Amino acid sequence: MKKSDFFYDLPEELIAQHPVEPRDHSRLMTVNRNTGEIDHKHFYDILDELRQGDCLILNNTRVLPARIYGIKEGTGARVEFLLLNNKGDDVWETITGPGKRAKPGSKFVFGDGILKAEILDVLEGGNRLAKFYYEVNFYNCLEKIGQMPLPPYITEKLENQERYQTVYSKEIGSAAAPTAGLHFTQELMDKIKAKGVNIGYVTLHVGLGTFRPVKADDITQHHMHSEHYWLPEETAELINRTKANGGRVIGVGTTSCRTLESVATFEGEIKECEGWTDIFIYPGYKFKCIDALITNFHLPESTLIMLVSAFCGYENTMNFYKKAVEEKYRFFSFGDAVFLR
């Protein structure tokens, strides 16, 4: 298939710039992937869509406030760092701007000195390796001085940074939020559990590569970025028990989906597992774990709409995206949700 097969026309005003309050009052489209039937609801109605014995699998990653601003020692020139990957021993792969100020040996100060950095190396492609220095706790420093690395299509300032975290976020390490989970409130999760629906967690740290456009016209030539995941034993047992009892495994977000499908594909079964995945799911892929999917509305020609097309069918997917535009649903990270069943 060609990249252009996944294009749709999206008016700019439908790109959500801020989250809905309360979280679960966003709109919810439901799509029957066998018939293509579409219904329009609100996210709190997800409770009616779930059955006793189902399980929801959520990604409990927590977003790093990974954008920090500082000055270069000696010159006082301002610089921006965006932290990408923790390489260990307080060394991070970063994007720096302006890059010409971040040559090997250059030193920088952030937040009146609570955090310092030295550039160790320039990588192929221009990213930097930076060694960080601090007195107490690195992540506490980031919480004090860092800003959320919001996607480029969100241009309004986020007043409450917790609104770019899920209410169940726990394991810090993502460069972007698993946005399908932003619709859940703790109250809604309590109601879901009370209905007899089990909840399990995986961790996949979302990389900025999730926003990387597909450049190859032939989508099979696209190479995915790699992301770290962890599937704990208790979640594996929950999934296997749910399957054995005839319940549905419902992935919350493409990150949960990619984690489960990676383990099922590369391990041959669902079991406790940790590693890196660059799985690319597009039409023709045979799903091995999930039975239903909760997700947001994704960018045209993105790997995420390709994943949805693989799960729901290409014609169904392009049809419900067209309907979402007609009905003025809100799109992307802070937008509305769709339940594919």
C-alpha cells in the first residue's frame, strides 16, 4: 500500500489544543469492525461497552518534563535541550537548539544551577550525548524546571502539566503521553472494576519517533523507531486467564497494542517480558492478542492510522475518519476517542 492511501483532509480547527474537562466527557465513537456500524457517544459511556470478564490493558508510562532551557557557561547564550533516551550513568541522548552552541566539551547550566550538563559527543543525525550533574535527584530537577514536550501540532500553552499525564501514570520515561489513556478518570476506572472488568498494566516508553512522518511512498519501506517495553507477570497471567474464560483483551492505545502484539509475535505467547520493539503494524498484519482497541484519531499518513487500518479494516477506517471530520470530532492528542470492537 502507498502512504497516500492513508491521507484524509482534516480542517485545522479540529486539531484539539486543550483537553476536555472532566477527562471522561470527551466524545466517543464506537465502530463495529465487522459491519462498519458507527455510533456516537461520550467517553463515560465506555462502561456500557465493556462486559464482565473483559480486561483493559493500559500503558502506565509517565511523561518526562523533558524540555529544559538553560544558558551556556562562559557566554550566557540561551539553549534548549530536549531529552530523548537515557543511556545510563546520567548520560542522555538529546536534541539541542541551537546545535552550534552544543559542541563536545560545551557546558550548560539549567534552573539557576540545580542541573548542569556537558556535551560528550555529536551523533549521526545531529543529536547530542550529554552528561548531567545534580546534587539530589535528577527527576526532581526535571519536575522543577522542565516543560512537557507537547507535540508540534499543539500550539497553546498547557497550564496544568498533569493533564498530559494519565491518572494511572507511574513509570517515568516517555517523551510523549499514551493519549488514549487521557480520557480515564479514577472514578470511571473504579466503576469499570466494579462491573467485573479487570485492569492490567504494561509499560512502553513512548519516543518522539512516534511523531516521525512516513517518508517512503511504499509503506513497507518505512522503518519504525525502537521503544522500550515491559510486560509484567501479573498482566500476562490476567491476559491468558481472560482469553481462557472467553473474555476480550482490550488494548487502551496503540502503545499498549504494540506492546502486546510485540510479545505475542516475538515470544510466541503472552508471558512476562522486557525488551525493545520496532514492530510496524499495517494492513495485512494478523493480530495475535488484542480483541478490541480504544484509541484517539491519528494524523493522516501516520503509522498509527495504518495500525488502526490493520485492526479495523482499511475501508472501515477511512470511512469512520471521514465521518469523524463531518461530525466535527476533536483530533489528535487532546482529542476524542474511538472504540473499535
